[in-house]
Amino acid sequence: MVRIGFIGLGAMGSRMTIQLLEHGYEMVVYDPRPEAVESLVERGAVGTEDATDVARQADVVMLSLPGPDEVQMVVDEVEDGFDEGDVLIDLTTSKPTTTNAVADQLAEHGVHVLGAPVSGGPSGAEEGTLAVMVGGDHDVFERCEEIFDVIGGNVVYIDEEPGHGHAMKLTNNYLSFVAMICTSEAIVLGKQVGLEPETMLDVFNSGSARNTATSFKFPEYILPETYDMEYSMALVEKDMQLLMDVSNETKTPFMAGGTIRQLIGYVRGELGSDADYTEIYKYFDQVMGEAKD
């Protein structure tokens, strides 16, 4: 069994590492926060205070970082620690151009890169049911498929381009954001005319309006008023901006996307950067309720 290194032990990375540990993988882990490393050492991982040590000790290195800038920074730091034939799997929500640049950079060391962002949030990471979107060499993907099957309930191979996994993730996020915003508006509008949110969700989920907000986010986090999806508005705005960057880089008009980007930025400003993504509904409930008054 290969030895896996994991760099980035936040809400997603720590849970994916636990899944891999529970499936018998030997793990070496790094995070700039010592307490994050220690919590996984207690579960059987080998901790290190140097990210480069992860590349030195592991056959497959997985990254789960805040964004493309951090990915490039870490790769620049650890690239000399890899051995020829090693694999880097980037799980970060990143840009296709960054992924492809990293793949070219590490190819000079004989290192393979798979762009493999995930969707499903911390709960999906904890349960091992994430959607995983993988771009890169198909033979390398097959070598790592058992690893993906541990963290993911739906693993999709996209194609040979490493960055295409990340392109897929960004477009997936965009549709998820649209669903969350429009479902929030629809629910509040229905409440204004006297409909019950639970009834509306039952109808939506039995027909063509079903989406990830109606089937998951509202029942799990919004109706119970927990608002604890562990996905901050700052991250939502960051992810949406990455998609806008791709639009700019490819010179692709993205009209509705620009509107959604501005709306997310405005809501983030109103709710605060640390507000949970699901609190978008609270914003619309307040603003649309005030409009009625």
C-alpha cells in the first residue's frame, strides 16, 4: 500500500485524512497549525513540521489548500522533495491554469499531477461520499483510483488535462451558488404569500425544481436553523472570483455569472466574511420581508 502525504488539514483535509487512516493507509501530514497536525497524530498519522518532508516521505502527496496562490507556493517549496514517479493530487478549489502550470513544473522532476477537486462539503468528507473530479493522465488516475474511492462516493475521470478537473469544479460551484440564491428567493417569496417552506421543498424535490439547495442545504442546515455547513461567505466569494478569473483568462462573456459574483460580494459584505454559506437565506428573508413592510 502506498504511503500518502497530506498537506492542508482544514475542515476538508482533516476529514479526508481520517478516512484514509481508517482504511489502513500510512499517512504523513503537515499543516502550519501544530494543533491540526497533533489531532491527526493522535489518530495514527506521522506528523512533520516541514511540508517538504511530506514530499520526501510519501509516494502520493495530496493538497487541500485555500486556493491557487497557496498551491503554487507549496509546490515551489516542496518540489525538490519528490522522487521520480511520485504523484501530486491537488484537491484544492483552484484554477485550471495553475494546475496545468504545476503539472508542467513537476514534470521536470518526473512527478505526475492529478487535478482532483472535490464537492460535498465537510459532511461529505467526513462520510467519504465526496464527488471527485479528476483530470490528468489516465494511467496515473487508475493507480490512484483506490485512494479516490476512499474519500469519494462519486469519482469521475474528466480527461487527460490536469486542469480540467478544476474547471469542472468551478462550473459545478457556480450552479450550486445559483441554486442557493434562487431557492432562497423562491422560499421567501412563497412565505410572503402564505406558503410553508416545508411544503414548498416537498414540491420542489418531487419535480423539475429539485437542486442541491432544496434537497440538502435547506433540510440539513436552514430549516433547522443551524447554519453550520462550515463553508464561509469568504470562501464562497473566493471560489466565485476564481470562476470569473477563468472567464477573463479565456475572454468568455459571462453575463449572469458577473451578476451572481456581485451579489455574492454584496451579501458577504452584509453578513460578514465568517458567516456560513447557508446564511444567504437569512439575508434574503430579512431584505424581502422588509420590502413587503
